[in-house]
Amino acid sequence: MDTKRLILFVVFSFSILMLWDSWQRDHKPTPAPLAAATQQIEDGSIPQAANSSAASTTQTNPPVEAGFRLQSAERINVETDLYKASIDTIGGDLRHLELREHKDDNDLEKNFVLMDDTSAPMLYVAQTGLIGNDLPTHKAAFTSESSSYQLAAGASSLDVRLTWKGDNGIEVDKIYTFHRDSYAIDVSYAIRNNSGAAIDPSVYYQIVHDNQSHQGSYMMPTFTGGAYYTDADKYKKLSFSDMTKNNLSKNTNDGWVGLVQHYFVSAWIPKEGLAREFYSKKLSDNLFSIGTVSHMGVIEPGNSTELKSRLYAGPQTQSDLKAVAPGLEYTVDYGWLTVIATPLFWVLSSIQKLVHNWGVAIILLTILIKLAFYPLSAASYRSMANMRELAPRLQRLKEQYGDDRQKLHQAMMEMYKTEKINPMGGCLPILVQIPVFIALYWVLLGSVEMRHAPFMLWIQDLSAVDPYYVLPILMGATMIIQTRLNPKPTDPIQAKVMTIMPIVFSVFFFFFPAGLVLYWLVNNVLSIAQQWHINRTIHNEAAKKKGNARR
């Protein structure tokens, strides 16, 4: 049998079972629909103030509202080269965000909607607020000079300023700064203390998301949930089921916190060096918040202060992520194979820059990997070819010894020793290659660059399934050919399993992205060519030995 195919079949079958189990545990449907968010429960959407020795008593009791709901007032529309955004004057929340360079999953005429507050089918908003001294939370009403902003031609940035004035004389400006050709949005607070007393505010940044949207398909579940990064703990993911069990509470002086989904991420990145506490909360049956809160420091009467933060909201493009914040590139999660997958992606993207086609880049990378592992593959195929030549003799031994397993085994070992063949000689070379094959699998599955990337002819999206299932069918055909090139098992049950396995294995590929199937198809074609060449060489050598023996 083809040892490589069997091992990969077991590995992928086990992986799929584990993914299915994880999906069931982390994303099983809740009995109440998303609309249940309006049930009368305590609203915990406003976090507690950050710890401070000088914290005022007004900080410890933020306003509480019965039942979580998003209030709305006027909308401010913002348009840049990358975004179509909508900001609500209630809290200055970022309520709607379209990515102009990325299209909808099902309709290429529409932009991909990253954030939305309609609850149909998802609820996903970015909020900020101030806690203490009756300062504006995300429930306060702001004003703006305009209801529409657009990045001017030739301009490098666009400021959207919202203003709040309190009865105590305190004034707060909340400023969004959008940058050309950047998915990093600066969010600043400018506070002017015109009151007669010192104030001691805390600032929070959070993302509210439902636990039902963006969960992937049954066959290809993907992670959607919270995540954070610190220099000490590195990258950590937090599922919605984890948030249900325990609230996150992590104190640190660095890092970011956010929400990740397949291909996209939103992350709050506080000012460098600012002490912060990462937190999460379950707001209702289906809604969760994850964010960060920091103490700003005392502001004396007549003084003012400004605090900047950054929101990354966009695709998981590694070059962009690395430029924004340390550790943000880990949201492209390759798991324990990151050390292998990262250089593979670098090689793949380097090839793409030369050929300008991700499908061609996949083919060329597959060829490079095949060349790199050619000696190991050759050793494996040579071992299997020798076993193929021995198959008739092994069958005769089985007929000779019948059900006497012990004598059959001894005779087989003696034959292997005489012919200098190790029946397991093909396994070790394949085991060495498996981590590379699986790492490339995760690279192709997790790279946003593949999303809506055309290859040729009918393959216009390498991240989607082949619409006509041509690649999976060809994949199945190559597996059948490989099975016939391998030594036929002497056991009838094993022989039947080897006959059915290509069909079963191909079924999985009907649900895999076309880019993945393309990789495996090319790999199989190259393997067939190499295996056929080695089989022919070994067969000619065996025939030559028989001819010499007769003389």
C-alpha cells in the first residue's frame, strides 16, 4: 500500500474529527436567537474603571441599564480609499464597516461587511468610552460638525471629530483618524477639565460580537472569537465558550486585544507603555464583549490631556499586521506548525510576486517542495517498489503456510533478510515530510491572499470549492492510479480498504478550497511520475537478476 497516503489519510481524518468536535463544543447553537439580547438583564457593557490609588468614588459605580441594547441617534458616514464606515453619535461607536478592497463572500458586486449593528445576521461593533466623573461612556451623545466625511484626493489622512460637553464644564473630543492605504485607524481622546475639581478618568476600548456568525461550514469550521497578545504570554485565543465560563482579566503593560475570524481581525492597540487590563464579558445569551481598560491619570482643574490608541480593522495580511503592532501577525494562526508555515508562506508570496497568479505560485511551490524531498520520496518509493516485486512470492508463502501465522511471519522475515528489504523502509521518509505537507495545508487555508484570488478558466476563487468539482475528481483519479502503483496487500480486507480509500478521501476534497485541492493534485501527479519511474527501474533490475540467475 502507499504508506504516505495511508498516514496522511489517518492524520487528516483525525484532524477533521478533532475540528468537528471542537466546533460542536465551542459553537453549538444556543436555544435563544440573537434577538434575545434585549432580555431584561443587567447591562455589563460598561467595564469597571482601572485600578488607581487616586480613583474617585464616582468611578466605582458606572451607569447600569436594564437589558443590553445598542442605542442609536444620528449616523456619520465616512468614506476612504479602503473603507465605507458608519459612526453613531451615541458613544461615537463604529457601527458599520465595509472593506472596499474585499468583496462579499457570495456577491462580488458588494463589499465585504466586517462590522454591522443590525443583528441580521451578525452584531459586531467597536466601542470606546471614559469612566468616572460623569464622563462620556459609549452611551453618551456626541455631536459632529458634519454627517459625511470623505478622504480628499491626494490627502494622506482624514479626521472625524465628535464632541461631548458635560454639565460640569468638562469637554471631550473623540477623534477618528483614517489613513490612506492603511487599515489602522487612530482613535484619540482630548479631555479639557473646565470644572472646579480634579478628575481621575479611565478609558476603555472594546469589541462587541455575537457568538453565532462567521463560524465556518460543517466540513470546514473556522475559529471566531477573542484573542489577545502580550510580550510575556504571546498570542492567546479565547473562544466564546471560554468567555461564558470565565471572564478574562489580564493585567499587562503591553499588547493588544481583539476579535479574530477567518481572514479578518479587529484589534484595539492602546498607547505603548500604558498599563492596561484585558477583559471579556458575556453581555447576553448570544453577545460578548472583549476589550481593554486603562487608568489615564489625574487631570487638574484647567488642564487638558490627550490619549491616543489604534484600531486595526481589516484583513489578516501579514505585511500590514506586522507593521501595526508586535504579535498581530499571529492572528494568521498556523498553530504548532508556525515555524514551518511562516517560511513556506514567504516563499509562496515571493513566487506570486514574480508570476502574479496565486494558483501558478501554488504549483511552483509544490514542485519546489517535491524537489527538496525527492531523495526521501525516492527512498520510500524504492522500498514500496521492492515490496511490489516481492508480492507474488509473499502470496505463495501465504498459500503455503495457510493459517499458521507464526511460520508465515518467520518465512516473510527470512525473505526480507535475504532480499535486503526493510518492509518499513518507506515510512520514516514520509513521516519527515508530513509536517511540511500539513503546514502548507494551513498556509493555503488561512491566507487571506487566497480569498477571491483567480487561477484560470473556471477557478476564479482559490479559497472557495471548485464549482464544478473537476479538481476533486482529478484528485480522486490520481489516488486510484497511485493505489495501483503500490504493492497489492495480500490480505483481502486490506485490499478492499485500499480500493475504497481513494473514493472516501476524495469526498473530503469536495469541501476543501480549490487552492488546497490544486496543491494535492499537483503533488499527486508528481508523486505518480516519480513512483512510476522508480517502479520501472526496480522492475528492470529484478528482471535482469532473474535473467542472470537462469544463465
